Amino acid sequence: MNFTPTEKLLRKIVSFQTVTGDHQKTEALFDFLKKELRGLPLFITHEKFGGYPSLLITTQKTKKPTLWLCSHVDVVPGEREQFTLQEKGRRLYGRGAYDMNFATAAYLKLLQKLGKKISEYDFGIMLTSDEEVGGFYGVNQLVKKGYRSKVAVVPDEGKDLNLNIASKGVWHLTVSTTGVAAHASHSWKGRSATTELTSFLHEVYETLFRDEHAKKDHWHRTFNIGTLKGCEALNQIPDYAEAGIDIRTVSQEEFAEVECAMEKMLKKYPHTKVKTKVQASAFALSLENPYAQEYVRLKEKVTKKKHIPQLCHGSCDARFFAEKGIPALVMIPTGAGEHGRKEWIDRKSLEQFEQILEMFVESVAKKDTTRRKGDAKFKKRKIETIG
């Protein structure tokens, strides 16, 4: 097979089968990556939170480099053959090829290319292993522990290397209701938990979400009942019912609005409770940010295509940087099929990502430019955007 050096490394990384929660395989991958970097003047640190390991590689001895290049090495489960990277024309197929170990491979190849000149730069590589289950033990804990930067690159969302300027927030919650069990033929002797639960959920949807779904661009809040449980028998009035809900909001203000409205509704349903399982904030990036402007300039230069800002309905680790006031540049090469049986990444787009990455690091993380506070080139550049 005619693989480039980065593709060969990606093929090896995919073969480790680093499914989320398999800490042994994650550690094995980290050991392999360290061997790949042997002999280079780097500073390597291990962190572990909740059992999930992370690997931090920096060009300077610091927890606060100018730039963090981020990638999660964990992947969702797949068939055995998916863990062998396959070349089919302009596409590479494999679990994690697109989501998102292409970035892991590109980062390491960048370090190898810089070689002994690494000390002239101020950036780090942050590799985590829990993004597929929320990122709360990876980037979230790392930024809380003091790992910060002026800007972060998180190539995990978007389309065709265009910047993602906003992602929806996530609220996963459990709604439960208690009742009084009885035989279904004597309904007056019981109180149905499912009746109160479904009434509450119906009111929430009708009041807060029905009209939102009519928006054509779909940049609106969403509501989904993922799981619904009652009693096992048809002829029994259930004394307990539970639903698992997924809510997405376009901003933190909208999340607060939805949360407040639901709390008011709950007053009419005395036997119903809401418990938060996951609450992840919405993410936004201004294209007036000088690092964003620099990325757009380089992207257009390499691809010869106009930058088209993206909106993402999902979520990624970028939100944890944003919560600390750190601008995060979120993009991804051309590809598709993440979490599916035919996950793939476009080879030319991957090559372009590498070119942009190298130029961006040279522009923002070389020590002779980062030491000049308020460098004019990162204040005055303006670009035209579409959309």
C-alpha cells in the first residue's frame, strides 16, 4: 500500500484499538508514541483522572505553552477489520481515522519534522482518552489543574477544514416519577407513575421545543426522549417510571431559560423529579479573534477555497478551553462515517491539514514571535467570511 509517513503512523495508531475505557491499550499506545519521539528535546508528562490516562508533550518545560494541539485517542467500538487502516483511492477507512487519530499522527510527524529545532517553539500536544464519554476526566481536569494556553487547536468538528464557530450545549437528564401500584382493572386504587411522567414530558416539549423544530437551518434547541421505563406487566399500574432525556441548546443563556422553565413546570407535578447526568456548555468562537483570522488566512492559502464558517450540533473538548477563556480553533478535514462501519478521511484533505498545521505553528508558536506581546500581525488582520 502506498501510504505517506503520516498515514503509516495513523495505520499503526488505529491498530491499538483504543476503545474508550480500555486503559491498558491506551497506555500501550502512549508507550509507542513516546518511543516514536525518543531522542527529541521534549518534556513529557502523564496525568490520570478517574482512571483515564492523558499524555502531555511540550517543547518547553511549562504547563502553559502558547499553543495546545489536542486530540483524543479513544474511539468507539468497531468490528475487528475496522482496526486495520484501509486505502481505497483518495480515502482511508478505519476506526478513529476521522474521529480523530489523524490529528494524533499529524502532531507527532510535525514534532519529528522539527527535530532538533523543537526548542525554538513553544507549543504542546495534549492527548486524552475519554472524549467519547464526555471529556470530563481529560481536558476538563487538565485545564482545572492549570494546563492552559493562549490558543488551542481541537480538530474534532466542522467540515472541509473550515472553522466551527459554535457548538450546542448538552444536557442529559433523568426524569423520574413515583406512583402507587395497583391492578390495572382497579385503576382508582393506584396512581400511575407513567401518566404523570408522560404528561410532564409532553408539556415540556409543547412549551419549549415544538416551535423550535420549525426553523429551517436547524440551529435551534432540541429535545429527545432516549429511554423510557415503566413496570413490566401490562395489567399493572406502575409505581415508578423513568425517562432519559437529551436536550441541546445553542447558548448558555438558552440553557438557563430552559432549565428555569422546567423548574416552574415541576411545581405542577409533585411526584416528578429531574436529575442531571451531564451538563456541557455551548461553545462559540469569534472570527474577530486574531488566532482564528490567522488560521483562516492559512486555510485559504493552502486549499485555495473560501472559508465557510460552520455550526455544529454536537459537542467536543473545545468547550473546556472556552470555559477558561481560551479560544479554541475547531475544524476537521474532509471525511465522514464517524462511529459507523465506514469511517473514512480524505487523504488530500489530511495532507492539507498537515500543511496548515505546520504553518500555523510556525506563525504563532515560534518563540521569537510569541515573546513579542501584542504582535501587530495578530491584531490588525481582517478577513472576509461567508455565511
